[in-house]
Amino acid sequence: MIPILENTDLQDFCLAFNVQGRKNWEEKPSLCPLCGHDKMGAVELLGVKIGPFFWECEKCFSRFLRYSYSKTKRMLTKAEDLWYDLEKLDTIWLELPN
Ligand SMILES: [Zn+2]
């Protein structure tokens, strides 16, 4: 298990959540910046922020930052009690929330 606080460069976290690059979109992009698909959704990260935290393409499932990289990092650092088991992320839906 990797506490977010120890994940200082945020790279592993973005990799695990399939977040593309460091560019951020304050408003939901109308087209997927990666594949051009025109249906974008939002992903909320419970315990960190109410409302969309990432934008997600409904076709290629790539995710994009809503907030700047440094703000994202600050917000995750504040969520001290939150942790993710990056190795079990594929089966996280099988477990109870922490
Ligand atoms: Zn896409």
C-alpha cells in the first residue's frame, strides 16, 4: 500500500490512474485530447474533493487533470487519511472503501 503522502512526485499516482501528462483542463474538454472522442466524463476522488477531480474519455478511458499538477499534488497531500493500494487498483471495486 502506498500512502499518498509518501508518493511525493505524483508520477506513480498518475500512472496508476491513467492520467495523461501534466496539462490541466479547468473545464471539461469537449473532445478527448488523446483520441478525439466527443464523450468525456468526470471522475470524483472521494475524500479529496467534491466534484470532478479528473476528466475521463468514455472511449479510451484516458484521464486528464482538472487542476494544475502542483494543485493536484497539494490536494492529495492534504488527504492524509487516504491511501490507495496501487497494486490492487484493478480489483479495487471488489473491496470495501477505506
Ligand atoms: Zn480518448
